[in-house]
Amino acid sequence: MSSKLWALGVATAALVGVACSSDSANVGLAFSTRSASVASLPGDSAVIVKANDTVIIRSVEIVLREVELKRLEQLAGCPDSSHVDDACEEFTVGVQLVSLPLGNGTDKMITVNVPAATYDEVEFEIHKPESSDDAAFIAAHPAFSGVSIRVTGTYSQAGTRSTFTYTTSLDAEQEVELSPPLVVSADGAVNLTIRLDIGTWFLTAGGTALVNPATANAGGANEGLVKNNIEQSIQAFHDDDSDGLDDDHEDDDHGSSHDSP
């Protein structure tokens, strides 16, 4: 497990809905970048190759907030009398900087206790810190003022290599379906992994070539392309063994990555 991940204490999670059910269980939330198109390199790096072009990723950092689990069925007393749709359906964490693991494993972000139920969706926001509400976060991480994702690495085109730092102001809520839904049984424990396939982020629209990540920065020719690729790269699934693969479809999961020779 990478020490680069910003750990969240359980105290930072605002649990909602425990009163709706006396039965509860622990859910672990982890992140992964495991992908069939990404090879692991020594020194916690990842490499993507297309024809004669190569992107080596050294680090990926992302700002997230409002992580929520959505319940499939409505329990008695939910939603509450104020008719708030989210009542009794979620746990939430504040703004957090997450350093994604580059390799086959996962990094656990947090473990929380939630009502025993079936959950069919995980929601979170890729967040661009900029308002007064984010003042403390920006003071601690000034490089992320107005920046939600930061990637560093090198880009090689036909043997010519250049370093890059890619940043984006992407600010978007992500709603990821859990298929099959995640079943949380009383007094049990399950793990949920959110996987971001970084192997697709810097691909052309047809997926046949790589773009220079530097051209995807603000105002660059590939800014919109890469933002869309990032949003389309996200999956979430049941992953009790924390290997970055969907436990319910592991035999046909194509998200596995490979180590470099």
C-alpha cells in the first residue's frame, strides 16, 4: 500500500442515517489505477505505449469531496420529513487530496460504518478548490488553487522525450453505478474500489494514439478531449481482496495491468 495516499480518519466522515437502521457494517473505500494498458515501472511509475509514442506517469493527484453511497431500497423513515433525497443514504467526507496508486494494488482511503443495506451507486465530486470554503485546503496545498487534478511525467514521441505537468480545473460530480449492487450485511465488512483508468486519459478520440499531455492544459488543443477521457475512465465495484479487480466479474475483468519485463 502506497504511503502517498492522504489517509482519512473515520472522524472526518459524517455518517448519516444510522438511526434508520440498528444493523450496520464496515465499508472500506479504496482507489486504484489498475489497467490492461498500463505497465508498472520500478519507483512507483506507470507507462502507456502506443506505436512509437510513450507516456510515463510519475504521479497523479486528485481533489475529491462529498463521497456518497446511495441506497437501492428506501428504509422506513427515509427520506426524512423534510423530503431530502439524500437523507439516510450516505456518508460524506470533506475536501481531500488523494494521490492515486500507480500499479496493480489499491490504497484504502477510509473505513466507515454504514447501515446494512444494498447500495447501487457511489457519487463523488472531482473538485476545483477556489472558494472561501476551501481556504484552509488551499493554504495547505497552494498548488491546487483552481486545480482539481495534477499529473507529472514524461512524454516521448518517436524517441524525443519531454517532461510535462498536466493540470485541469475539471469540476464535476461523478455518479458511478455499482453493477451488481454492493450488499452490506449486518456485522460484516466489504470493500469498494473506485478505479480511474489512467491508461485512457491521454489517448486520441479513436484511442489509436497518444497526445502530448502538455497540450491538454488550459487553452491547449486537447484540453476538452482529456477532460472527457478522465470522466469516462471511472468505475466502481466490490473488491474485498483489494486487488483493483471487480470481485463479481474478476474472470472477465479487463482492468488488469501487467508489470514491465
